[in-house]
Amino acid sequence: MGETGSLKLTLPNDLSYLPIALLCVRETARKFGFGDEDLYKIEVGLEECITNVIEHAFASGETNTFDIICERTALGITVTVKEKGIPFDPTRLPQYEPGKDLEAASGSGLGVFLMKKMLDDVSFHNLGANGKETRLIKYLPSKRIEEYYSQAELKAMTAQQEAPVIQEKIEYDVRALQPDEAIEVSRCAYKSHGYTFFDQHIYYPDRLLELNRSGQLVSAVAVTKDNRFMGHAALHYPYLGARIAELTFVFVNVEYRGQGCMNRLCEYLFTTPNKSPLSGVYAYAVTNHVFTQKVMVKYGIQDCGLELATSPETWLFKGITPEKEEHVQRISVALSFKYLEPPTPLTLYPPPQHREIVEQLYHNLGAKNHNYAVPTGSTPELPAQDSEIETDIHASEQNVEILIRCYGINVIREMRLLLRDLCLKHMAAINLLLNLEDPATYFLTGEFEQMGFFFSGILPRTGIGDAIVLQYLNNVDFDYDKVMVYTDTARKILEYIKARDPNVIR
């Protein structure tokens, strides 16, 4: 374990080595700052994970090894259990339901339940020829914003009348977040949006600071000359080394709206050098109102897609969504993007059925020099190996993001099995990202559309390259007339998607 705060342990697939693994991870987590209560939870979750891997990922009597990788993160620890055993998906194990007969529960199903109960995040990833891995994440203890105030103060904070907007122009500064301002950011997020931000880290001042220290989040604040907090905006990197980041957590205290804070905050984020240079920024704006979409247009962040039904209909937006609105549906978002440097000309292979709109969307983003090519031959050339497919399941939102990092010879079969499993788990919205720089995408997009996927948009500079986004809706009652979009481009995308959505009765 070096200065990077990581450790790798390789063990035989023999349960007698389990105590060694638990002791090693426990002491590593202790070194990272965890106390006894959280060490116990990490140990319980890891024990269940290792037991499931040894019992299900290897044939009976098979001698093999697996890896345990501990990594220090900005917010705590990530423990990855990686193996190259037989195909195994822990999420397909029988589900344990609290309140039912414990003796009748599947031991493995109970194990997955305990993993999710003890840890903050559990995810499973198929890496193709590189095997499979289970990632366990535990955050260091931190206080949520309501823990800084009494119940009476919180009630007063939410019940108080909004401060009147200051009419005269005032002088203020825009700069990087300072440590003592994190609580003001969380407080403003709570006052302006309640608990409707999808990323809950914004409500934990300590986490906010750690994310900024690590460079995973870059926060800008607006403050008056006498240091009164006005507003906040941030860039969030989806992974270390990413060349694009999400513009998020944008809000301004009511009394300072009209002072141009948002413009200056975004300008600061787009022009100030960061630890990781950026090629572009992207943003998601909900479509149950157009306020956020207007903000994106103002900053030159152009529409490039729509992702339908990505979040539950029960999520309300403080001050915007009526508390008892009738006929609501799952929340959709407009996807938008802005290049922060001139786009490098690329050779892309859009599927023929979507080539025209793909070209139009790139042109709308300002990328006018790409070469749109047609591969040679009539079928894709696929390597004789399993595909490398990364699946991120967001259980609370009932949505999934699938990235195909590398196509394998059985990719169609692999995707059919994965899609079936996700539908059985009642995932409502499934997003699939395909690399437009890979000639195979030209041929395979149509195959995925035969499964029920449909065009959703594009996103440049992702972790797999410039991507075309497809979407699948699993028994979602969806009304396109309820989607509110602001720009002509978004309206065109909406009409295009509706015309090709296989769920629409024609």
C-alpha cells in the first residue's frame, strides 16, 4: 500500500483463507480512518461477498484465485472483489425480504441483503475477458445538514417566507469554495430544493469538502463583499481522469437572484484550470418544468438527447412541483453538452437509420468536422471473447446505465440475458451507451433495437469514446405530452424518439 492509498490481496478460492482477508481489509479500513462500528459493517459485508464468490463463481473442486483490492477514496473506501470464475450474477440470487421467515430465506439472498444493508453502495460489473467484480463502498462518518440544526430551526428554515429579491445591483466575488462555506452550500441546497437532488452528497458538508479536496468535485461560490453566501455551482467528474464533467448543484439564494450569479459561477468553472483538464461539460435538466433547461441554453450548453422516465414520479421539486399534482409520471431529463475546447475531428460510424439526426446533433454542438463513415463488409468483426459490459444499477431510481466497453462475439446473447435479468428486477429505465468510434456500432445498433431499445441521443467524450445513447423502458406508463422541453432541438429529439419508441401504440 503506497501513497495512493491502495492495496491488492490475491487469495485462493478457499474459505479457510477468509479470516486473513477480513483482517487485512479491516486493518486497511482502520488506517483510512474508520471506527469500530463501521469496521464491523465492512467486515460483515465483505464476508458475505467473499463467501458468495467462492461458492458460486467457481466450479466445485476447482482450484483458483481471486483478488481483493482496497482503495482510499475521497469519501471513504472502495473494496473490489475481482475474479475470473464461471459466469455468475449475484443479483440473480433469491431475494431476502425483511419480515419473512428467516429460516426459509436463501442464505445467498440474505448475504446480498446484508451487503447492501451494511455498506453504502454495492455494484456488480461484467468485465468480459477480464472477469467480473463486486464493488463495495463505505463512506467515512459525516453529518447531514439537519444534524447541524435543531428540529425547530429546520422547521423554521423550511417554513420561513422567502426573502425579498434585492433589486439594486451589488458587488460580489466568485471563487473556489472555502472550508467554512460548505455548510452554507448544503443549507442553501436544502432550502432551495429540499431533498430532491439525486446526488445526496450535497447535503453532507464534510463530504462536499472531501470531494473538492480530491478534485472529483470542483465547487464555485458567489459571496458578497462582506462574505455573505449567495450561490453555488459545481463540476462533477464521473471518474478519475474523465475528460468531461457534469455541471450540477447550481442554485442561488432567493434574495440574490437577478444579480447574474449563475452566469459568473459557470464562467468561473468553465475557464479556471482544474486538476484534470476538460474537453467539455454535460448537464441533465428535468422536463417536468423548463426552468433548468433555460439555464443550460443561457450558458451555451446545447441539447443532444432526452432520457425518459429515469427517476421516480414521487420525487418532487421544492417550490416548483405541486405537492399533490395529479397524473404525474416518472421524471425525464434533457441531456445537453458544451465543448470547452475545439472538438478533435473523429471518424464515427453512426448506424444508417440514425445518421441524419446524429450529424445534426453534432452540428448543433459545434462539431462540424467529423467524418461519418460506413464500415467495409456487411457484418461486424467481433473478437472471439466475451464482451466487456459495465452495468451500474441505481436501485432507488429504478434505472440502469450499461456501457459496452468492448464488443465480444456473443454480445447479442449477452445483452439479451442482461436485459431479461434487469426487467425481472423491475428496472424501469435502462440506458445503453455504444461507442460511435467502433465500426461494430454501425451494425449492432439495429440488433439492440430489435430487443426494444430505441434512440435517445448522443454524448461526446465519454469513458468509452463518443457515444450514441439508446434506451429501453420496462412496462412504464409514459405520456410524451407531459414532457416539457424548451428548445427547438429538444422538441425535434422528442418527436424523433416518440416516432421510434416501440412502446407507443400507433
